[in-house]
Amino acid sequence: GYWLIGDGRRDIEAVIGYRRSPVAACRRWLLRNAGPFYAAVLLITGIAALVLPAFYLAAEGAGPLAWTVGIALALLPASVLGVTLVHWIVTLVVSPWVLPKLDFEEGIPPGCSTAVVMPVIVGSPAEVPGLIERMEMHRLSNPDPSLRFALLSDHIDAPAEHMSGDSEVEETLVSGIRRLNARYRQIGDGPFHLLHRPRRFNPSENCWMAWERKRGKLEQFNRFVLGEETSGFSVSEGNMDALRGIRFVVTADADTTLPPGSVSRLVGTLAHPLNSACVDQVTGRFRTGYTVVQPRVEISPESGNRSLFARLYAGDTAVDIYSRAVSDVYQDLFGEGIYVGKGIYEVASFHQSLKGRVPENALVSHDLFEGVYGRTALASDIVLYENFPSGYVEYARRWHRWVRGDWQLLPWLAGRVPGAGDRCLASGLSALDRWKILDNLRRSLIPVALVGLAAAGWLMLPGSPWVWTVLTVAVPGAYAFTDLVTGLAHGRRRGAVRGILRRFKDHSGRWFLVIVFLLHDAAVALDAIARTLWRVFMSRQHLLEWTSAAHTAARFAPRGSRADVWRQMWIAPALSAVFATALSFMNPLALLPAAPLLLLWVASAEIAAWISRPGRPPQEHLKAEERAFLRRLARRTWLYFETFVGPEDNWLPPDNFQEEPHAGIAHRTSPTNVGMMFLSSLTAWDLGYVSSSDLAARIRNGLDTLDRLERYHGHFLNWYDTRLLDPLEPRYVSTVDSGNLAVCLLALKEGCVEAASAPVLRREQWDGLADTLDLLIQAMDIVPAEHTTELRSRMVAIMERALSARDQLQPSRTVLNDLCDREFPELEALIGRGIALPGVSTAEVLREVHIWLERMHHHLIGMRRDLETLYPWLALTEAPALGCEDLAQAIANMLAPSMSLSG
């Protein structure tokens, strides 16, 4: 790897005299000079974005004060356009960086022992089952026997060390982990662990809380793993010795979903020698490799569709089934990513990178801090999923917490930075690390700058207020524009442009919401920044103020009424009124240009309440003719299985039937075909095309054949000859086909349980008879109506009798006997006369009529057979022998005609 994709590649190329193409050489130069290139392009695009307001100010004859205010307020909005364009250009020029990996698909080796940890705060026993379920989901999706799963838990903040419900919370946690270990114990102890911490009094927070929140949990866990500390956890469960010496830790929040195989891929990435961290002995910083690998974090489809707000703000929530690598400017250009708190780290090197560098009670948001000191890589081809706030108020609370966390890192932009024990240390941060911190501060100030630009344009800047309003509104739409241009440039595939325009529609919706909530976002950001600056530089209090996402959601979800939203967002309408009042006195002519934004800001709380409502999936009801069409289509589809799945093919479904140019059956099948056959049989029963006895016979015959097939370690091979039951060459096992069969069998099991509790003669069977008769009527449309008046009247009458009989069982036996013994023979005779007319029928028509006439007869006979076999007493109770009337009535009362097969 070193010689092919690492630093040794240049030596190999020099030895063999390899000459790169001009494009590849340009990309190589760009990567070698990534820092200067990024800074230069960012500066150029930022200045270019300032050209428009600068020219406008010059054209309007702005004075020194107006120049200073206008350019200062336009600087951050211009940076939005500049950064967006730079990142867009880089993603077009540089290919996504795919990190090398070791293949641990067969299992994680002992030298790469890994624990999946979930740091949580538990407020009540009612929260524990959800946490335990999430731990079990992590185990089910990543069932490697060497993995350990640890729940790192704290109590919520409290005014005392011990509260009344603490012991119940601890007991519930312990019992939940014990149940999991009992369920998954194979050899030795189970894979689950609990490490619960006690409260300590925190003078800066003036409450009892667990030390340093999430960061403290992970640091104490790392110390425990490395053998440095054992006293940090007051309650534990599981085999604690199994956690000693763990090499890697995967962190996941309570709302994180780990897709199947994601943990082994993360371990394989960080364990690769080219990714191993190498420390610089002079600076103590890691100069190559990584201590942290951050996967791509996407929004889960479930949470991304809970409301209109979540759908627009979360963006594309489609599941990435192929885990493709995507572009990220920092990783692709600089070989470093940004840590967001969900990923994998190597315990020893990660612990070393932070040792002595974190001041106590100073950082509520520590992910970026840990990432820049530990050196982070982004594995964009590995995906985790997390939840997204369903409402704007919940989102705004999270935004407030993030801004506070970002501004707490302001001291780390200096050369000397705070450290543990009130020490002052050399920061050791690179220019890129400082830019990552500064970029977050820049982002938090953008709403403030945009509101300031609009207000200044209305109140003091020269020129038309319409221009400043348009500039304010246009800036947040930069991303939507670049996405549209990129998509149209690459959208050559059929349907690509349509998808691009659909995404642009969603981007436009988010653009609109950004404008609607701009004033409130600015107020939230200013409040967070002011609080943080006061706490960091003056009071040193409440720097760890924090509420978990789960508790924030629980707090605001029940209070989602309009009044509650208005109570949380009152500042936006109030400030809008202040702006309107100021304009009416200072510049009345600006009221009209400002009115659209002011009205949106006044209505922002109402809009937030509306778009935050739980989304309801659209209810589309089929029309009667649409439902009839689909049922006829389903009946024709079932005809394939009931025709070709039989004893000739050992009750297995042939892969296909070729109609042209010569009819022929492909006598081979796969696990997927078998699974579809089972589910088709179950669906045919649901729709009333087969009886319960027919369903049982088909399932039994199919399962008996499966028992006779050759397997590989219990797995079915992918292709078999349906007549000889021999495996076809080449022999192999398909995990996709085996998985399809497995899920089909699970669905079949539930369907069989339902069938056992259903009545023998169901109303769906009368619907199925009506579908077959409907297809027969269609087949007879070829016969002129004047020759089939009696026939059509008879078929319509039979249809009406079938539909009227489906709601009652007792009278339907009489109807069924009459249909079988009288109506069907008469119908058959009428059809025979109709198709015998000269020049009417073709071979295809005769075949179609014969099929559906035979299927109708088969359906009727099957219904009567089930009724006579499984309900034999009905005949006795309908016509009791002389003197047995009372006994017959007693039997009728005892044995209801709606009894199921299971009683």
C-alpha cells in the first residue's frame, strides 16, 4: 500500500519514468499545494462576491461611514458565496478520497479488539428500554463475536448527589443489560456492559452532575481500558475484564443507527497501516495517520420525514445502499476530516493526543477540539444514520447549543491556549485547524450579518432598499444554485434532470425557510455568542450547560402547540415590529421593500408551528375501476404459479416461461424464485384465489422439496434443476438470494398463523371467484353482443349471486351447491354455443376462454370441497333426519359456521 497509494508512490513513478497526463499532473500539484490554493481561491472568490455591493455603493456615492458599514456587513455574506463556490470547484476538480481498508468481513481479529459505546444521560426508568433496544440493534446489525457493547450512563443534573429515583434507574439499567447478556450469551459472558457514573458537585455549574458530561464519560472509559483508573464508575454490569486492553472504540449516540457491517469496516479502516497515527517526537502532534475515523453521517429516512420542516432541512434522506464515497473538501484536499462525535478512535493514541490539553469545565462541545488534536479522517464511503429534529423550535435549541460550543473554542485561535490544571500551553494547531474553528464562528455570525445588512440597507445605506433586500435574500440560495448547475452539467442519464429539478425544489423550500427564520436565527446566535463570551472571559460559570437531544425532543414534542411555538419565538415578531417602527420614522420609503421580509419574520412562529406538525402520509384511495384492474392483473399473475408450479418441477417455480418464438419452460430455480413462489401463494390466499387447504398443500409440497435439495453448510445454492433437483454449475451461495428466501419465509410464517385463525370459507374467496368470472367475461368480449345476450345476462347474474353470498356463510352453502350443480353447467353450455359461431373464435380466444372457464370450475369445486370436508355438520343441520331436529339445532348452535381451522 505504501508503494501503490502512499508516499512511496512518487519513488515508484520516478524509478519507472511514469509521466502523468496534464490533468493528473494538475491535480497532483493542487494536492501538494492545497493550503495556498484553498486560501487563494477563497480570497479571490470572497473579493469577487464583494464586487457587487462595492460597485453599487460607489455608484450611489457612498460616504466613508456608509462604505465602512456596507462592506463590513457584506463581508460575511460574501464569504458564504466564496466558500460555497470554492467547495463546489474543489468537488468538481478533486476526486473523493477513499481511505485504504483491511478486509474484516470474515471477523475482526484479536489484535483489533473493539467496543461500541453509547454515552447517554438517563432521566427516568422509562427511558431505559429504548436505550437497551438500541444497544441490541447495534449488536444485531454488527454481530461479530469479538465486539463488545458498552452503555456509558449518567444521571441527569440534580440539586443533590442522590435523588429519589436514582436507585430505580440503576436497577433498570442493570436488569436490562443482564437480559441482553442472557439472550446473547454463547461462550463465556455476554457481549454487553454497563458503566454508570455517580454525580459530583460542580461549583461552576452549581449542581450535582457527572464529571465533564460526555467527554468525561469517554475519558474515564479510556482510562479504564488502559488500566489507569477504576473508580470513575459506581455501577457496572457485565464482564469488565473483557474491556481491558480494547484497542478501538466506536462511539454512537442514543439516536445513531449503525448499518450492517459498518463497525467492521470502520475497524478495518483505522487498523490499516497507512492510517495508523504517527506522532512527531518534537511537537508531540500526529503528523501522519489518524487517531479518529469519522464516517459519513446521514439523516435517517424515518426522522427526515416526520414533518415538512425535517424533510426540507434534512435534505436527501434516501438510504445509500451502495455506501458510495462522496466529496468532502477537507478530506479530499487536505487529507483530514472534521470529527462530529460519531466514529471510531484508537484508544491509546486518542488518549495521548488529548492528555493535559483539556481544561476542566470549559468545553460543552468537544468533537471538533478532539478531532483537530487527534487528527481525523473522513471515511465518506461508510455511512451512519442519526435523527433530525422534527420541529424548528427543537432545531433552534440545538443550534444555540452548537453556537455556544463553537465560541468556547475562541481561545484556541491564539498561539497560547488553556490546558488542564490552569496551565497555558502552546496550541500546536495548524493553520487548517484554526480555519476549521474560525469557519464555525463565521457560520454562526452569518444570520446576524444578513439581518444587519438588510437593516442597514433600509435605514442608512445609500441606494434603493430593494437592492439590499434582494442581496440579503439571495445569499442563502448559493448552495441551491451550485447544486442545480452541477446537476444540469452532469445530468445526461434519463430522468437525471427531473431528479435535479426535484432536488432544486427542495433546496428552494429550505432557502425560503432560511429567510423566514433568519431573524430568529440571528437572535439565537447573538444570545449564544453573548452568553459564551461572558462565561469564557468573565464569569467562568455554566460552560457545561447542556440538554441531550433526546431530552430536548421530549421537552418540546408534547408542547408543539401554536401558543408554545409563539412563546419560544416571540423575539422575531417583536424585533420585526421594532424595525417597522424605526423605518416609519427614519425612512418610510423603505417600508415597501422591507415589507416582505418583515411580514415573513412576523409570521415566522406561525410558519414554524405549521411546518413542524407531524407529517401524515398522503392517503390515496383507488377508484373502483383501478381496484378491479389490479385484481385482474393479480389473478393473471397467480395463473403463472398455479400453472407451472406442479409435480413435474417438484413443486418448485421455473425461472421463466418463454412464449415466443417457441413456447418453453426454463426448468431451473433460485432461492429468490422459491421465496416469491411462497409469498405469491400466500397473496393468492389473501385475495381469495386459493382455499386454505390448497395453500397448505402448496406450502407443504414446496418445503418437502427444499428438504431434498443439496446445501452448502446449511445454505441453499443459487441454482437448481427443478426436475432433477441437482445444483447447476457453477455452484455458489448468493447472500442476496438466501436473504430474500429468509425474509419470505418469515412473512410466510406470519401468514400461516393468520390463515389458521381464518374461517374455512372466507368472503375473499367469493371476491376471487368474481375476479375469475370477470376475466372470463373479458375473454368473451370477442363474441358479438347480439349473439351472447343470454350468456352475458347469465354471467352477470352469477357475479351478483357470488357477491351477495360473500357476507354470510350459512346461505352460501346452498348458493355454492347451486352454482356447482346447475349454474356452471348451464353457463358452460352457453359459452360453448357462443364460441361455436362461425368466424368468431380464434385459437387464442378459445385458449383464453378455456383457461378461465376451467379456473372458475376449479375455484367452485375447491370451495365446496373445503366446506364439505371441514364443516361436515352443515349438511346435517340443514336437512336433519326425522326426529333429530332438536339435535341438529343444538349442533348448529355449538358449531358456528364462522369457526376457524384453529377453533
